Amino acid sequence: MTRKLILAALIAAGTAGGLTATASAQPPVAFDRHDHDHDRGRFRVLVRHRLHWDVHGTYRDRDDAQRAARRLERQGFDARIERVRGW
């Protein structure tokens, strides 16, 4: 009985202490949104429309551009990726 009472008191104190410890007056941590792909440029996905190429979209990294180009090719379009410099 005494063991249960002590255990319950410790759990209550730990819970109350944990609740007050999580409240903080500090601002939330901001993450740097400029990752390593920023200096590499952007990638533009082009789709052939009749006799010319139209811009389908511009992406921050090559992986996203390749996914978009593959999706367009599976849908039957002719797609290519160009690297846009100077961004």
C-alpha cells in the first residue's frame, strides 16, 4: 500500500513538473530554408506542344523535376529538363 502511494506521488510530481518544464518563453526555432540546392540553380520541365516547347513548371531540385518529367512521359507527353542558371 505504501509503495503504491509513493509511486503515485512520484508520477504526479513528475507529470506536474513535466508540464511546467515544457512551457517556454523562447521563440520557436527557425530552420534555414535555403538548402544546398539553392546555389545549384533551378530546374525547368518543358513539354512539347505541337511544334514548340512550353514550360510545365520550375523546381528547386533535380529530383522533383525528374519526377514531374517522368509523370508527363507516362501520360504520353514528350518532356525534358533544363537547368536555369542565375537564380
